[in-house]
Amino acid sequence: MKLVIFGAQGIALGACEAIRGLYPARRVECFVVSSRGINACRLAGLEVVELSAYAGRLSEEEKNDVEILIATPENVMPQIERELDEKGLLCHVRLTSRRLCELQGYYHGSHKRFLPLSALPVGYHRAGLHVFKVRTHKDKTLTETYQNPEWLTPIQAGAIGCRERVANILDCEGEHISGKNGNYCELTALYWIWKNRLTESWSGDEEGYYGLCHYRRMLELTEDDILRLTDNDVDVVLPFPLPYEPDMGAHHRRYLSEGDWGTLRAALKELYPDYAAALAEIERQPYLYNYNIILARKRVLEEYCSWLFPLLERIEERSIPRGSERADRYLGYMGESLCTLYFMANKDRLTIVHSGCRFLR
């Protein structure tokens, strides 16, 4: 059967990359999307076709010889399935986040650029984990029931402007920037962790691993994975990066103006000129660490936050319009690019491994 990928962003491109690397005999014919919109005309050397046009050029018999892999965020998959059924394309399968985790793990494990945590030997010492799951009062109830592990603690982001409480820990307690949530997104929760859990004044687990995940997205960590951390001297666990064409700049160009990106460059050159030089090279490669999701040793996460937040504050000061005059999530998007820059620039100094990022429905 012909294989077609539905989608034309990072998930779809990552799926195509992995399929080509793992199953070279299985040729991907093209990418299909509901609407061209901001999607490219070509991706990975293949045509990107609107669904109506693609279905229109197939006979009913030919439609039975097409298998469609839906490689999009999971929340839109049911609607896509209905669209495919209406067009008579009945053979389709979801690339769920769990399946994507497995596909990325096998692909990157074989290519050894982004080492999977699961590739390390299982150790004997269980690491202490302290992961904070970001909640907001706008979160829709999950349709499936999940059991949170004991190391996962909900934290409400943007809590200062909201009377409704959805978590026992609020990002407006202690030292915080909760009021900037409209621009910083989940990073107001990371700031709270930095100032209230990673400082010397907090008598917490000095040898433990601290991190951040989302209400619907979290690192896929098994009990064996937790046993791999300490004995393999792991510093950081990040989600497998997603590829973008022609480079990671395709991501920020989708969400940020050129003026905002220029402000980032200027602030970086002012505060961290070495990193400004590294950005010129790193932004030409295709991979980006999405979601601002991270798990790291306490001292490593503290070092990262001490680097990140002064930079974001300077960007905010230099922005036109100023950060206080807008609420368009731009600093949250910048955080993803800066996370990519920081850890790719420090890949030889830190032991960085990767895990899949599971989407909860």
C-alpha cells in the first residue's frame, strides 16, 4: 500500500525522518493537510497536498490502496479521521504520542545523535524526582483517567489573576512572576521552581532531579528509567527534539515576528556574547526542543534558570511593544528556542539524554 502522512509540521516531519531511517523500503508518497494555510508546499522533498485535491485525484479503487498515518497533535485527530472517512480514505492510523515516543526512541537510538534514556543500562539507585505539572484554570478535563506518580506535583500557573484554584501549589506564592503568565506561559511555573525550590534557602533534595511538565504533556519515564539517572550520571532529560525545515527558525518564524527575534538576538549579544555566536550556528540546524519540558539535576536546572530568566527579562525590557503591554505568549515561544540553544551549546559539558513526550487526552 502507498503510505501518506497527514500533517506538515514537526511531528509529521519527524515521523517521515524516522520511517525513512528505520524502514527504507517503506516509501512515503506525500504529505496531506486539511488546508494549505501556513504549511509549506514541499516537505522532506515531498509534495504537501490539500486533502480535497489529493482525494480528488484518486479513483475509488486507488483509495483502497492508500494507508494514511495521522501525525498531528492528538487533540485534532478525531476531526481528521472524520475528514478522511468523508473522502473515502478509510485506511488510516493514529501516530499517538506513545507510538511517536517509541518511533523516536528507535530512530535516535540507532543514529546516536539524541541519546535515548532507555538506551542506558538500568542502575541500582533510584533517583529522587520532583516534577511539577503545570495547571491553569482553563484546562479542560481529561477524557481518560491517569494515575499521577508520587513524584509529580501540580502547580497552578498564572494564579495571581485567578480566583479559581486547581492546584495546591500556586505560582504566585513566594518569589514569583505569576502576573506575567500571558507572555511567559509555563515558564512562570519554572521561575517559581527556581526561586522557591532550587535556592540554598530551600532544604530539599540536593541530589535529586527537578523538572517541569504540562497538564497534557509529560516525559515518558518508566521505573527503569528512574533507576538509570543517578548511576549513569545523567544531568538532563529532554523530550526528543522535533525537526523543522529548512531549520529550527521555521518554528520561531511561525510564532514570532522578525522584530521580536531581533530583540532576542540583541539581548543575547548584550548578556551572553558567547551564546550569541553559538546561536548563529545552532539556528541553522533543524532540531528544536519543544514545550519547555525538562528534568535535570538540581544544580543543573538552577544554572539553566539563572541563565534563562535574566535573558527573558532583558528581552521583555527591549521589546516593542514592551512585554507589559502585550499578552501573546512570545516569551514562552522564545523559551523553546533558548532551551535548544543552551543545551545544544552545552552538549559536551553535560550528559543529556532524551525521552518521548506523551500527550494525555
